Amino acid sequence: QVQLVESGGGLVQPGGSLRLSCAASGSIVRIYVMAWYRQAPEKQRELVAAITSGSTNYADSVKDRFTISRDNAKNTVSLQMNSLKPEDTAVYYCNAEIQQTGQLYRKRYWGQGTQVTVSS
């Protein structure tokens, strides 16, 4: 079994910062892509940031404010969020493309989500 568990969400004032973390566990051979998505009420789930072995990409709305990073040895990915705005309020989900032990293919996994609320 493979599991993704997020942490670090909470309530923060506009202009504040939060750091989200996601830990992958289980019979993992390799993680190829790790990403953060978010979904606000009445909106589609959207890609916030993604990271591969050699590149990163961000949604235009979070460029220069958010930074994604990963620790391959620990199978974790983090999202540093600075200068938070009310419109950043959403449930944030960790996503990863993982090859499991005993498998020859890659599969996408999702975390349970963590709530981020930006409000005064």
C-alpha cells in the first residue's frame, strides 16, 4: 500500500505564511512527480505547483509567492506559501506519480487534503 499524508494547513491572516508537507509511505520504488493541487468551494481542482527530478512549475496565481521542494531520500514534498491571500483559501491536496514495489508501471496517488484558510 502507498499513502500520502499532508500536514501544515490551518488558519492564517492575509500576508502570512504557511508550510505544507506531504509524506509518502509504503512499498515505493520511485516517485517520479510530486505536486500540490487545491480546490476552493464551488471551483474546480487546480494544479498549484509540481516538481520532477529536474524541474518545477507553478500556477500563475502563485508564482513568486509559493515554492515547492522535495526530499527524495525521505519521500516528502513541501510547499512554502508566503504572502497568502484570501483567494488562496482551499483544500490543498498532495499528488504523486509512484512506482510501487512489484509493479512495472506508475500510478497516481492522492492525499486526504489539508484545509488552508486565509482570513482576518
